[in-house]
Amino acid sequence: MKSFGRIVVCGVGLIGGSFALALKARGLVREVVGLGRRMSTLEEAKSLGVIDTIATGWAEALEGAELVLLAMPVGQMDETMRAMAPHLAPGTLVTDAGSTKRDVIEGIYAHLSEHVANVVPAHPIAGAEKSGPSAARAELCAGRKVVLTPLPENDADAIERVREAWLATGGVLYEMSPAEHDRVFATVSHLPHLLAYALVHDVAQRENAGQLFGYAASGFRDFTRIASSHPEMWRDICVANRHALLGELDAYLAELAGIKALLEEGDGPALESLFKEARDKRDAWLAGQYNI
Amino acid sequence: MKSFGRIVVCGVGLIGGSFALALKARGLVREVVGLGRRMSTLEEAKSLGVIDTIATGWAEALEGAELVLLAMPVGQMDETMRAMAPHLAPGTLVTDAGSTKRDVIEGIYAHLSEHVANVVPAHPIAGAEKSGPSAARAELCAGRKVVLTPLPENDADAIERVREAWLATGGVLYEMSPAEHDRVFATVSHLPHLLAYALVHDVAQRENAGQLFGYAASGFRDFTRIASSHPEMWRDICVANRHALLGELDAYLAELAGIKALLEEGDGPALESLFKEARDKRDAWLAGQYNI
């Protein structure tokens, strides 16, 4: 694989930092330039060896860069693309790691329309409840799915080169349309995050919250692990994908209404059958029966 | 600690089996007699060294026993106590491992009223999504909370001896009233199980369930871990504790209604603040700030 020379990572946290470390580990970059909102985070990333150089502006960062990764919370994508656009050279490739795709793509058409041939959206399915450069590691994406949502205007060579970069992280590449992507992840990722935050928030409001947390055990811990996720990142995802997410929330509320009726009737057999179906499907999933 | 001589474990799965293994590991039993619905499970438990002897009836099992542990799903407690009552000697101690306490105690008063001085209800907070004797291990309860809900009629010596048995599992003992127990665990255990089963069931019903499971990742996996729990056990818990659980479900539905309104308004700051409060409270919990 050909080296990427100089790359720019905007947002040097878990995802951006891990992308940089993976390409470094494979010797595929000469220099990683970091850009971001907080100098303290950039300095931490530099001291950890995640990035080589701190840029204080886009003009400086993009000088001679072959590839840019946008890895901030999706709420910052629009403003970031607006700011980078005037400084982007015609041949520089751009990809992103946004957890939602339709809103990011709206930003691409709004601000990078002259560069759209070289802007290939992506989403690595490699979250963690930890964030920041100290959580980054070269193997974060190894064996994980990375979804590309190429645009009709994308140049074939640009897609190929961006694929190479994501393959270098160890990711397993898939392609979907942006709308399909946002619907699927509303179901399997965004909704569970919302539900986990909701449960912890519900418990934390109680007068006897101390007692309740005191008796919470491993089931509660695992169910709510994703409620320790980055609040700003998840705010942005929920707002960006709120239409699909509201649809998912309604489907889930209908499911809970059905279960509530079974509880009110004390219908043990129907509850057991529902639990058994869920258990069997989950176990089949864990056994790899739903690999796509 | 004085040995318990012969003990009877009714239900030789994860909890009953682990209790037996713990007492054996500490040399506190001479013989563990197993009793249960399925001969195949009892034979498996015996071949694994979890129990020493298989009993085919209560008369045989209780002969010279000092302590009985009832460790079946709570839906079987009533019938089990009815069946054991005629064969229970005046001095034999009884405890249980039921996940709900009010219904078990109703069974005690209904069937074991002559023995109530020696029947001390308990609940080890040591679940797992695995079940059966092969999942049992001596250290399952080590460092875990074990809640005792002693009855007013309990003999002080009986409480002390049952405490010793649970302490021998490595459990950390707490006491609560049965009603308080059932309310607290409705919140921190029963509701999350219901919510996890509901999400997997919801996803499994979809036309594109294969695709959805295919893209589900570690967040979904941990959130739904408890949906791989024993369906019959959780049917029994939900039915037995349905009044407290319905109250919890309503509180959660109110929480979701609030979040739904924030999503509809696209209110990012309020969502972020809610997520942040949840994250901070959960992190404080993990840091041990809610130890009781």
C-alpha cells in the first residue's frame, strides 16, 4: 500500500487518534497533523505520539496533505467543513468518522461542493464509552465494521484510496446508502444509548438514588455501560438523526406497551415466550448467525 | 465455623450449585444432597462434583439435613414448600435464593408456618446470563451482596446460622424488609432485564432483523447481555413482582416521554445536560460513591 505522506486528523480523540495510530503502526504516514478545538487535547495527543504536529489553522494544516479525517462530534462537521473549504487543495482526499451520515453529507454539499469528487463519507463501528486521545489505540478498528457511504459524485480513485486508509485500520469495509445507514444505526446503536442514559437519569432523580445505586450489580452495570459515553457526541447524534430515532423510540414504546399489558394480566406464558424468543435470537446473533 | 453436616440444595443450577461448591470449598459440609425437576440436571451436577447425592423425594432428602437451600425460579417456591413441609424436621434450617421476597414469604407463611422460626429468606445478588450446574462456581458470591430479609418469627440462632452459611459463600450480608427489597430490585434489576428483552424482541420482529443484528456492535451486546438470561426465571420474577415492576415501568415511560419531547424539539442543550448527568452519576457509582 502506498504511503499517505501527510495526513490531517481533525478531532484527535478515540476515533481520530486510533485512526492515526493505526496508519502510523503500518508505516503508512510520514506525518500526522492534528487540529482541534482544545490545545490541551492536541498537546496530550502529541505527547502520546498520536499526532506529530499541532496545526493552529486549516491553511497550515492542509499544506501538502494527501488525506483529511474529520473525527469530531457530528454537530461540528458543518462549521468545520465551512472553515476548511477555502484552504482545501483540489487533490486532497477527505473522509470522516461521523456516527450519522445524512447530516454530514448535507454539509459536504453545502461547503465542499467543488471538492465532492474527493470526499468519501465513512463510519467506523468502533465506539467505546471512553473518549479522548488517551483512549486511542492502533487496533481499535481491527476486525470492526467500517461503513462507507460513497457519493454519486465520488471519483473512483478517491473511493479506492479512502478504502485503503480504512482497511489499514484493520476495519472490514461495507457500503450502504446514507439513509439506510442512519436508519440501521438508529435501531442498533442510537436507541440503546438513549435508553441507557434514560435509565440512569431516571434512577439518579430518585430520593433513594444512593440506596438504588448501592444495590445495582453487574446487570445494571452492563446495561448502562453506554450511558458513560461522551454526552456532546451523543447529543449531536441524537439531534442529527432525530427523525429516524423518533421512529425507533415509537417502535420501542409500542413494544413496552405490549409487555406492560402482559404484566398487568400476569400472563406468565406470554412473557416467557417473549423472553425466550429474545434470548434465542440474541444467542444466535452471538453465535454469528447474522453476519452480513 | 461449625460444619453444616448434610445440606439439601433444591435447584442445582447457577446459584444453588455455586452455594454448594462454596461450602464444599471451605470444608463446611459433609454431604450435599441435590433435588430438582430434571434428573439430567441432577446427574450433570453430580458428575461435576457440585452435589454428592441425588434425592428423588423430600423424605429421603431431608433425612438428617441441617440446612435446606431453595434455589429454583421463584414460580416454583410455593409448590416446593408445600411438598417439603410434611417431611421437614423441627430443627432443620431453611433459606432460599429467590430474586423476589414477598411472594416467597407468602409461601413460607402458607406452607411452613410451623417451621417459620427456622426459615430465613435470602437473595444473593449474583446473577449471570449463564445458567445450569456447569455455570456454577465456588466464588460466584465472593464479594457480592447477599440480602437477608429475616422474618419477625425467626429464631435468633437460626438467623445467625443462615448468616454463617451465606458468609461462607464470600457474600457481604445486608438486611432489608421484603417490600423494600422488591422495590429496590424492581428498579435496578427487574426493569433493566425487561428493557433488554424488549429491545432484542423489537429488533427480532423486523423484516430486516438480519441486517440489523449484522450491524449491531459492542454497545448493543452489553446493553442486551441480560436478555440472554433464563426466560423461565425472569417470567417468574416479573409475575411475582409485577406491581413494583409496573410502577418502575411507568416511571421509565415518563422518562422516555420527556426525552421524546426533547428530541422532537431538537433541544440539544437539554439532551446534553441529561446525558451528562447520567454519565456523571454512573461514573460516580462505578467509583464507589454509592456504597451502602
